[in-house]
Amino acid sequence: MQRLINFFRDVSREMKKVSWPKGKELTKYTVTVVSTVTFVAVFFAITDLGISSLIRLFFE
């Protein structure tokens, strides 16, 4: 039990050292992540449609 208490005490101590982003930075990072995920999703959706179409043409 003491090890668990020490673990959470250490976690609390380390979390105080973390440099958290400010509001403006957080917004910038969020927009970057969402736009990157959207781009990758659209890219793979288009790639999947293209490959599916080629396979359908090949087997017909």
C-alpha cells in the first residue's frame, strides 16, 4: 500500500513540473491535430475507393 501512495505522490510532484500550453497554443495544436486527422481520413477514403474500383473492374 505504501508503494501505491508513493507512486501517486511522485506523480503529483511531477505534474507540477509540467509546462502546460496556454489557451492560444492549445487552440493552435487542436486545429493542427483535427486538420491532420481529417486530411489523412479523406486521403485513405479516396485511396480505398480507387483501389476498390480497380478491383471491381478487374473481376468483372
